[in-house]
Amino acid sequence: MKKLDLSIKPLVLACGLLASGLPSPGVAQAVLASSRAKQVNADTPKQRAVSLRQALKTLEERFSIRFGYDSRLLDNKPTVILPGNDNLIASLSSLLTPLGIHYEHISPTVYVLSTLPTAAAPTSAALERRVSGRVMASDNAQPLPGVSITLKGSARGTTTDAEGRYELNVPDAGGVLVFSFVGYLAQEVAVGNKNTLDVTLSPDLKALDEVVVVGYGTAQQGDLTSSITSLKAKDLQNQPVTSPDALLQGKAAGVQVVQNSGTPAGEIFIRIRGTASLLGETRPLYVVDGVPLNNFGGTVLDAGGQRQSALADINPNDIESIDILKDAAAAAIYGARGSNGVVLITTKRGKSGKARFNFDAYTGVQSVTKKLDVLNGDQYVELLRESLTNRGRNPLTEFPFSQVVPTGTTTNYQNEIFRTAPISNYNLSVAGGNERVNTFASLGYFNQKGTIIGQDYKRYNLRVNLDYQATDQLKFGTSTLLSNALQNRVANDFSGFSILANSLTRNPNLPVRNADGTYSVDPLNNENPVLLANEILAESNQKRVISNLYAEYAFLKNLTFRTTFGIDYLADRQQRYVPSYVIARNGRAEAQAVSSDQFTWVTDNTLTYQQRFGSHRVSVLAGTGFQRSASNFLQTGGQTAGSNIIKTIAIADPYIPFQNVSEWALLSYFGRASYNFQDKYLVDASFRVDGSSRFGANKRYGVFPALSAGWRISEEPFLKDNRIINDLKLRAGYGVTGNQEGLGGDYPALALYSTGRNYDGNPGIGQANIPNPELGWESTAAANAGLDMSLLNNRLSLTADVYLKRTNDLIFERQLPYTSGFGGIGNANIGSMENKGLEFTINTVNLAGPFKWNTNFNISFNRNRITSLPDNGRLGSDFIFKLPDTYGVEGPYSIYRIGQSVGNFYGYTYLGVYASDEDVPRIDDPEKKVTDLYERGVRGGEAAFLDVNNDGFISRADDRVLIGNALPKFIGGLTNTFSYKGLEISVVMNWSYGNKIYNMTRAVLTGMIEDLNQSTETLRRWQKPGDITDVPKALYGSSSVSGASPTDVSSRYLEDGSFLRFRNITLSYNLPKTFIQRIGLNNLRLYVSGQNLITITDYKGFDPESQNTGGGRIPSLGVDYLTQPQARVMTGGLSVSF
């Protein structure tokens, strides 16, 4: 009874701390001190000699912890004295330090063991002798053919034959032979004076012991019951990318990564298992070292809508692992933010041992992979005059067209604005520690010039990760990132100041500069792209802090309290100046300044209980959390007719200010329980309750439960000793997640005021919308079933998943009668959709031995369907969204329709061009009740569209249909790695198949309706009766009399966006340790790398991954508004550790 009372004390104290969220380590330590003193003698076992493996197992049971390690660490280790100490740290130190093994505490209950490399034993130059023997498998007593056998410290080696036998010459003094075979633990055996050496290898199940980060904790790979993809640092190294999200391309099944722009630090879209929202956010939640990030990145001031990646401030060199929670069973612990999946990024930490320095650097060049073919000077003038003539206008006399004349020379403005741009990255880190303190620190510098003149991006990073074991029970630490980014940006869409657009459309007869050095001026007022790049100022300075502080207190060996406090602060300062001599300014200079601050703080308090009861293992977590986010956006500026010397807002008269202040908060309660019986039967359950200030008073809280289970069939007696199947596990899970992002700001449920409601010349405000107290979460219920299997001594591993996601209560616009005073209520839970799909991941070891070849393959299929929408009046349940027009060309339409998927384009079906007047449809109607196209004035050479209802007229109301979809039918990736001794080459490919892209770039460059330069595709245009072509005649100005223009939205500009891309090819060489250790180094790796080397596609634009940004929303998916293409990057680098 006395012992029971003692155990209740810390439990009561822990519960009190969890409820209050204010840990008091001093009080807790005082309370526990007397309790611990009374128990230590009774609980301390007697010392005895055991194997190291048994000693670790005993410590796991005694302290309710888990060790993760490469099993080779335990090979050939002597027996040890089992520590009798009740202090975990002291036990680990006395047990492991004498053996040269170091430990790292990566979570409250998980320790990872490792050892520092040691110098290779030199090979004796004395006389040699022959050693022979046989290699057998311990699990089935069968010989192992193809085992690699090398003499340690030399290049000498051999392999076993079909009967597992081998022969090898070794120095007469002996040496150490290293036996390695895929799927088995490597073994080092001293030859001594033996001439016969038989060896038995044991299966390597370390993959099952790999540590995977899950929400608010870690788990071992073999214990997972949900769908999680885990990528380690070795999978992500040495690629020339700005932000870590780009590293995921082609690496994870079910994860679509779209690098939609070549802008330095440009935004990257990630979609996990399809789309779970119509108008809300579709990108996943990013969590860095426990801190959830916002998805907005930096604000952008007139730079073509291109935002910065939310992860651009994170140095890829600092990352230890990226874990992607794909199904609801895994993501439900994040509740209201988990419906789009969760990406957990864990950065590196220090390890116990002497300080180890790493220096990584690469430098290289970037270039565009493609340029578009446009008309030369003579062809441009001919086309412009022809388009005016076809409209009955005289280009030789009409001003200003009469000023456009051929000069006999051509300026290719793409060559003037594109450049070969340098890129470089330097990173220095140090990691080390002792029994009490472990530290990882890094300094990083990244410098990238854009492939368009005027662009550049520089980033400075400082990271400090610290863990301090203050006492046996108390531990605390931090993960802190400081980043400063400086950027010059340019507009690169079809905006008026777009350098890329003007390089394609400007009169090629004009030089960049006149003979006197001044910039040339176009009589048709099209901007000079080089002037725009050199003279418009668009600077940005972003400072960011991402930091997480934590403290842990172990009340008992199996009960731990953890409290964390994290922040994500982004300060963005921008300045923009457009001089008065830019044509669009009409002699008035313009200056603007932006100050944007986004601040998020979050605190979580968790209590974790872990216990082992014989064959039963139980883990329980309970926690509370609170998050608060605030933003303040202030922009001011104006114009002046004064000098261009002062380039700040001091010139503005009057000032035109704009400010937006917003905030929101989230209160959470969550928990998780895991049960493991004999490592064979696995069950996990979790829940989360979130309350958000964003939703209506009646629907503020949401509940998000999840349940999953796994069965390790390979642990059953009937498969235990199977020679083919090494591991086989079935998984199934169900969970509910939510979405609260991108749903109309931070106050979607409230009635808001708006300015501009002026009366009698006086400023006023008015109500802008109707409140909705019933507005609640978008909720996604998802089921997942999976299979994990390893075969043939782990040479082949397969992961397969099938899932069904149903999203209900989609937030959508509800239509109201205009008599209400409002055109509609902006937010209501009135829609639903589903996603279902298949995912396969296959990893193979194709060749083992001195020459190795590994393959990683993944492929994913997802099908999306809208299942319900509100009534939309005359259109029924259809909702049509129009994207902006540009340069006189109609912007594309996206349509939501029940039974169809999102991403559908809506427009006319393009049939080609009428070859002559006789080909224009006529309707035989003697009474003339129907007027046909010919009678409306349509003639040969004009665009032909499908008249769906055969009424003789092409109309938007009756003749538009679904013409294609932006979603791919499947996506995938393939990585092949070849290695021989220190030489390695890796080839990473990814692909997308079946998606359509609406090519607005091509629409502008083939429209022939304005005075813009055009694509060489227009050389195939119709010019006389009888011409057979798919390019209509040139018609300047308004649309055709048929009711449809050749540039209206149609299948003409919808193209196949499928592609196969060689994403990265890297050739590297690790110098021999026998050489580098002589100069005091632990490792030296040299490499050359190529990014985006080859792209196979039929897409006619710059880049098949080009997409309008659109903030991740679906209506803009798959639209190319002249997005800057990705660059081909060639780099050389090195990685040194010492």
C-alpha cells in the first residue's frame, strides 16, 4: 500500500501540470526526491553479466523506452555488466561509453545509438596466404550465394559461389574480413592465424526499427498502422533547390509536387491524395520541429502574383527527415488542419561525442530549357498590316501603325532578358555533445540569380538546436532558426510590366537601345522589357524566426510531461519604384512601400505514459494546445510628376494608404493510444477537439477521431520461417480531419464592414455580407487499407494503399436574391466531394556486392468527384468561374458540376478553320426562321466551333461544353542508384500523365487581334480561299460576327500537359578513408549534379509544370499565364566532415 501511495503522488502532480500548462520542475523535483529515495533500493536489480543486446532490452523494459540502432553496432561486442543504477543517463553512460557507442535522445521515449567512424586498419605488405570458407544464413541454415567479402582497409575482395563458398588471399599477418549481403547484417571477422573461416549471417530487420516522426511523437516503422512516407537526409542531399518542398518531387506515392515557376524562391504546390476543398486551401499543413507554419509565404508587390514558398527560409542542409502523414488515421491528431495531409520536417540535432564539423558547398549555373519561336521583324510587319487590311483599315496611312516599318534587322528580346545565371550554396555545421548537453548549429548562405535579368535571391541562415539534460528527470532545449532573405523580383505573367511577356510581344524591328544609348520607344506603346528589368525597383527584405522551446519532466520511468512554446514570425519589408519614363506611367513616377508582419505562437502540453507488460506494449498520450496568429499589412504610395532621383514614397502626393489587420485563434484537446501485442497485433486510436475563432458561434468546435490497426502476418507461426517472405503486414484505418484555411479570411462567419460607401462626398462604411453563425468546418472522413511486404531477403519491398476520402460541409457561396441587398452569402457549408485512389511503392535491390544497383519506384492514381452542390438558379447546380482576360484574350473558365471532378475547363469545341465561304454552314430554312452562320457574315478563314444545339449561332449559353481536365490520371517517380566502391550515380525521374493545361501564352501569341508580336505558328494562318490550316486569318480588333472569337475559350488552346522529367542526375565520389584520414578528415565527397536536364512532353509552352498561382485554389489549376519556366541547373560541390 505504501508503494501504491508513492506512485499516485507524481501522477496527481502530472495531471495538474497538464491541466494548467505551467510545469513547475522545481516543485516536482522536490516532491519526487523523497519518493525516489524510498524506492531506489527496492527497485535496483542485482548486477550480472549479459550480452549487450540483452542489456539494452532490459533497459527498455526498466525505463519504458525504445532504442533505435543499426544492428551491426552490437556485433562482436563483449558481454557487459548490467547496470544496477536507477538513473537512466548514468546507466547508458556506464554501459555504452566504454564501447565507443553514443546515444541521442530524439523524443521522450526514443534513443538512437550510433558510433563515430574509426580509422581503417592498414593492410600489411607482408607475404600472403589463402583463406577459404562458407557463408550460411542463420534463419534457414542455407548457403548464401553472392555474399560480398572484402579485406577491411583495402580494395581486395571476392563473392561467394552458388554453394556459399569463397576463397581470398590475405596478408600473412591476418586482417579483418567484412561479410555483407543485402537483407543481412554485415559482419566483421578477424582472420587471425586461421586458413578456414566459416561465417553465419543474420537477417537485417533494421528497416522495421527505423524511427518515424508522427504527430507529437515518434514510432518505429514496423509499428505503423497508418500511411506515412518517411524520407531521410540521405534521400534529400545535394540537390540545388531553394526550399525543401522541391526535394519531394518523385519521392513519395500520392504526393503531387508542382514547381510551377522558375522564379527564385517561388512557391511550390503540394497536393496529397487529391483535392479536399473547392474554394479553400488545398495544400498540406507544414510542421517544422513542432511549429505549424502558415502557407502564405511572403506577400508580393506587383510581381505577377508569384508568392514565395512558405518553406523558402528553411535550409535543406539542416533537415534530418521529412515525414508525410497521408491518411486520416495519421493526420487526425492535427484535427482541423489535417484534411490536406501533414508534412513534418525534423531538423538535425547534436549527438553525444566529440564535436563533428561538416562543410557543404556547391556552385553552378542555370539556364532556361526552352525559348518560344516568335516572328522576325519582316514577318511581324507583314502580319500586322494583314490583320488591319482584313478589317478594312489602311496600315500604311493610319497612325500609329504607319510608323511600324521593317528595318531589315530583328531583335530577339528573349535573348536579351534570359541569361545564364549563377547559383551557389555554402553551409557549415557542427554537432556534438556529452551526457548532459547536445548541440547542433549551422550557418548557411544561399545566392541565386534568376534566369531573367533583374532577379536575384539571397538567404542567410542561422540554426541552433540544443538539448540539455539538467537532471535525471528534467530536460529542456530549443530548435531555433533565424533567416534573412533579400530579393529583387520582376513580374513574369501577362501583367503590363511583365518582362517575359514584353520580350515575346514587342516589335522585333526595334533595338534595345538607340544609337545614343537611350532605350528605344515603340510607337505602339509596347514596353521595352530590358528597360523594365533595369529601371523598375522591386526589393524585398524578409526576416523570419521559427523557434520552439521545450521542457520535459519524467515523473516516473514511464510517465513524462512535455511542454512546448513555438513561434513563427515573418517580417516583410518591400519597396517598389516605377520611373516616369516607363510608357504606362504617362510621365508620372510611382512609388510604393509595404510593411507586412505575420506572427504565430503556439503552445502544447502533453503527458505521455508508456509501459510494457510482458508481450503487451502500451503508449498513451494526452495533451492540450493553443495557437494564436495575427497579421498586419500596411501599404502606402502614390504618384508624382517630379524627378526620378528620389525613389521612395517621399515623392508620393497624395499618399494612398491601405491597411489590413487580422487575427485568429485555435484551442485544442488531443490524445492518442497505441497497443502492441507480441509485435504482431497493433492498434492505434487518436482524437482531437479543435475550437476555432474563425467559425460561427454555433459550430465553433469540431471533433476529429481516428482508429487504425495492423497485423504482422509474418510473425505468425505459419510464416515465421518462410524463406521468401521476410515481412508482411496488413493495415487498415479510418479517421476524420478538417479544414479551416483559405476560407475567406479570418472572419468568414461574421458580418464585415467595407469602405467606399460614401455619401454626399463624405467617406462612409457599410455592411459587406450577411453573417452565418452556423458556419463550421470542412470535414473529411477517410478510410485506408494498406499492405507492407518484404521479400527475398529484403531485396524486394512493396507498399500498397487503397483509400477513399469523402469531404462534407464544403464551404461554398450560397446565392441570395438581390432584394436582400447582397448578391449572395459568401460562406455556407453546402457541398461535398470524394477522392479515391491507389498507391504503390516498390523498392528493389537489383544488384548487390561490389557493384550495387537499387531502384525506388512509386506510382499513384487518384479520382476526384463532386457529389453535391447548392442550387445555382438558371444553371442548376453548375458553378462557373472565370479567370482574368489578358492582352485582349478571353481568360479560361472552370466549372464545378455534380458527378464531375474539379479542374474541368469549360468552353467551345474547336473544329479548325473554314477553308472557303462554301464551307460555312448554311441552314435550309425557306421561311427564314433560323439565321445561319453564313447569313451572319461568317466567311472562309474564320474559326469554326461546334454548334452543339444546331441553331446556326455559336453562343456561350448553348454551345460550351466540358473540354478537358487539369487533374492527372496518374503521377509517379523513379530513382535508380548505382554504386561501385566510392563511386555513385543517382537518377531521379518524375512524371505526370493525363492532365490538361490551358495555354494562355499560346492564346495571346496566336490570337492576331492586337499589335503584339506573335508565334511562328501564325505563319500557317489562313490567307486565301482554299487554304487548309488550323490557324484562322488575322483579324485585328473585335471578335467574329459569328458570336465567338478565335481567341475565346475553346479546345484550341487546351493541350496535353503530360511529361516525363529527368529531375536530377548526380555523380558523386567518396574518397577512400585510408586517404582522407591521413589529412584529418572523416569524410570527403565530391559530386556534380544536373537538375531538370531532360523533359519529354508534347506541351507547346515553356514548361508543362507551369500553372497560374491562384493561392492553391482549384479554379486556377492547370492554367499557364506565361509563367517563368524552371531552369536547367548544373552544379559541382563537395561535402566534408572533420
